Amino acid sequence: MAADASAEPKWDKNMSQEDFMFRDECILLDKDDNVTGHANKKISHVFAPEAPRALLHRAFSVFLFDSQGRLLLQKRAASKITFPNVWTNTCCSHPLYGFSPTEVDTPADVADGSVMGTKRAAIRKLDHELGIEPSAVDINGFKFLTRLHYWAADVVTHGAESPWGEHEIDYILFYQADGLKVSTHTEEVDDTKWVTHAELLELMKPESGLLWSPWFRIIVERFLVHWWKDLDATLSTDKHCDFAKIHRFDPTHEHMGGGGKAGPWLDVCAEEEVSNGLTPAPPQ
């Protein structure tokens, strides 16, 4: 069954990057992924002394595989305001507040792994960024795996005092299909590439000179090898699903700082949770 990814009329995939900054309403959260409100994309991503890591909001990362087990990567467009020119997973964006059908998932949606709101948002953005027709995507084909809480200042692009960055609880979605036609939106994506796991690891070596998104690097280094090498089970069973835990990671040093001079935080929080018996230690 193909998904209905319709949104209210005010959202237009042909808007400018500046329009999206002011008109997209991100879903604001507390650290336990409870919805606390909403704010526009610009406010949600500003790193400043009064908000050193901007505003915590909900996001998703889609990993699209073909039947050969290759992963589709995208290079974010040079015109993107946050993290331009970086290679990353197939599609990364935000479910938004105010859409019908809703893109806001509840704790019950997370607990049972359905997260239909996030999946609707993923279909909307696969169309927007990669030109993949919503009618070609089966909403029930997405596999929700887990959540990642991370932050990163975009100091590589905008310098040590960067006013921009990300602070997200990221829902990880896997999908596998052949024959999806890709036609990239030039303001969103500069390039795409299908890769095997071995090819990806080669591309991510420092000598390649390529830039990588901080969230993708965390996922690759912490989780992806386990999910990818067991792809059939990852997609068809709950073997690698963890709906209860929110994995928390600080970025590498190169993505600390910014307008709020943000330093290590989430790794400390994670250690405190472990010491208090609240969550198991993250995988190494």
C-alpha cells in the first residue's frame, strides 16, 4: 500500500532555503523525546550563548538500500544553510508540526515501532530532495530501528563562532527497494552514489578529502556495520530494534564550539544515566 504524504497547502517543495528556515515548524523535545512545543527551523538551529546547542528537535535519517545491499548516499547541496557540501545517508530531515496527516509521533507510536508520522515525513522529503515519487514508496516498508540524540556545531562551514548547528533526536529508518527513480532537487542535493559497505569505509578515510555529516559519522562508527552486515534480519525482524533507548553522543571535537561555545555534554549525560542504572552502556 503506497503512502499518503499530503501536507497542508502552505508547504511547497519548491520554496527557497530561506523560506524553509522560516516556514518549517520543527517539533521541540525534552531529552526523553517528549514533545514540548514547536519552533521554526531557523530558531531551532541557532547556536548562541542563550542556547549553546540550539533547540532540541525531532529528526529522521533514511537509509535506502537496493537488492544488492548497496546504500544510496547523497551529497548535501552547496546552497544548504546548515552542513552544506557534506556526504551523508540517503535522506535526513525533520518531521514537522502542523501537517495533516500528522507527522508528530507519540510515545505509544515509538513503543510499538510504528512511527507513522516520521515515516510520512520521510516520504515527503524523499520526494523533495531526491524526486522519488510518494506513490512508489510503501510506508509499511520502512523499518524503524532506534533513536540517536546528538548535537553538532557547523564550525567546519561557518567558522569557530558558527551560529548554525544541529541538536536532534534522530529516528533511524531503513528501506530496501529497486527501481526507484531518483531526480535530485538542485538546492538540496549536489550528487548521489550507491556504495557497498567496503566502498563506504574507503570513502570515509581522511585521505579521500570528502566531508561527512556528523550524524552519519556517528551512525557509521557506532551502529551501521552491525545493521548492514545483517541486512535481511535488520529489515525483516526486530533483531536490531531498540525502541526504548535513546542513544546519546557528543560530536567529535571538530564539531564542538560555535556561537554558544558548546563543549562535551551528552557523553557525560550518558555516563550518568549508566551509573544510575537507567540505560545500558552504549556499544563501542
